[in-house]
Amino acid sequence: MSTQTPPNVQVPDAVGLAEAVRVLASGGTVAVPTETVYGLAARADRAEAVAGIYRAKGRPDFNPLIVHVPDLAAAEALAEFDQRAHKLADAFWPGPLTMVLPRRATAPLAAAVSAGLPTVALRVPAHPVMRALLAAAGLPLAAPSANRSGGVSPTRAAHVAASLGARADLILDGGTTQQGLESTIVALRPGGGWQILRPGPVTEAAIAAVLGEEATDARRGIEAPGQLASHYAPGKPVRLQAMAAEADEFLIGFGAVPGAISLSDTGDLAEAAARLYDCLHLAAAAPEQHIAVAPIPEVGIGAAINDRLRRAAA
């Protein structure tokens, strides 16, 4: 089997970044590492460029996209920020927190990024490659995970190439991502209250500590990526809370439960989060026709891990 690098994969040096800027400016798509997972980026101000993301991913058009910007000032040009939003930005940006806020009427964004909603999901990423690309492009970038819709999110450039291939115009190989789980998404309601739409590296408790109030629980349908009941699917049936492998099962272990591979031999939830998608990719490629996953504690970032696993098993 050939180990040649696909022609659309480049290292994110000056030449690679210049090519990425050229592709984005012309309305194409670029897979780029963030501190969470690889994203499939396109300029967020042109409908035809955003449509390229939907085509590449096979993504439902009612699922909104996260817009990545370099800093708070760029975010404020796109959405209405209140005191709570500023507190969260001060505490967690740059970093793995996405805020869903009222979209400004003057925001130069394609309607498709909001999927018809009056809000926009915004994030200031921390990864140096994504930050360099944002600075060089000078554009807000819509960037969902760089994989076919509903599949396992990519934490390596090889995952992107296997899932999207030439459907991504360019892939910047920045190595393995650090967090391994998509950003936490929090919606700040204009009339007061807030809600976690997607658990992630920033916990609900950490957000509550900054805002000084507990989350509300008002469900409003699909408002953000990752809310579909079936998502992050490895293409095989997944059994959760498994203490041992059954016939024809590939077991992903954790802590005291051993497996063919383990999310974390020591029971470290941060390590488990970082390894989750890599383990699911390995399980999907294994000869066994079923996947089993050991129990994960529902504490801290364990809540986000279990959220992804429940959707993978749905």
C-alpha cells in the first residue's frame, strides 16, 4: 500500500499558508487543525463558499456552522455582546468555547452559516496554525469538523484525508490536535439565562462560575453543530458501559477495564478526551463488526465524552 502524502496535503509553513489563503479567497475549502479537532474552513462571507462545506461534508443544511475569528473585536463586528458574553470571552478566549449570540444585522456573513436562525456561533481559536490562517486570510472562517457529516471527527490530517479526500481542496497537516473534543457551545439568551448546547472541554461548572448563575434548560431544537441525535458515528454498532468484549466486538477500554486499546489506562479523563476519536477511528478500521466502550464517569469533561459516545451509539 502506498504511503505517499496525498497531493492536497501540505505543511502549514509560509508556502502552505499562502496556498491556503489563495484557496480560501477563491471560495475553496481548507482543512486546518484547531486545538479541538480539524475543521473544514471556508470564507464565511460568501454563500457559494459556505455551500462548498456542505457539499464536501454531505451536511444537513439545517445544521448551523461555527464562525472562527481572530479576536474579540472581530467577533463583536458579527454579534451582539452583552456583559455575560464579555465575561466568557475574557475567561475562555482564545480557546475551546463557542458562544451562540444574536447576529448583528450588519454582519457580513452568508445566511447559511446561521441556517436561518437570528443567531451566530462564534469562537476565537487558540491553535497557532488556525490563528495564523485567520490573520493571513483576513476573513471570518466557517469551519465545522473536517469529516463527512455524522462521522467520527478528525484529530489528524490522515483522518481528514481518509474521510474527505479530494473533497477538501487543501489539508494543512499540523499534527495531532490537543483537546481531541469539539468546543463547548453555550447559548446566551437575550432575555437572560444560558444553556449548554454541546458539552466540551470547557465545563458547565466553569461557565457557571464565571457567570455567577446556573444554566437554564430551555430546549429550542437544532441551534448548533453536534446536536443531531445520531452523530460522530464510526459506521458500526456501538455498545456502551461494556465491562468486557462480547463475540465480534472491538473493546475500547478505560481505567481498570482493559480493551484492544484504551482511552486511558490510568483513568485520566483529559487523556480519554484527547484519544476518543483516534480510538473510534481505529475501532472502525478493525475487523470486528461491533464496537464496545468501557464506562466513562459522568464528571467534568467525562460528560462531553459520554455525550459523543451516546450520539455515536444512537
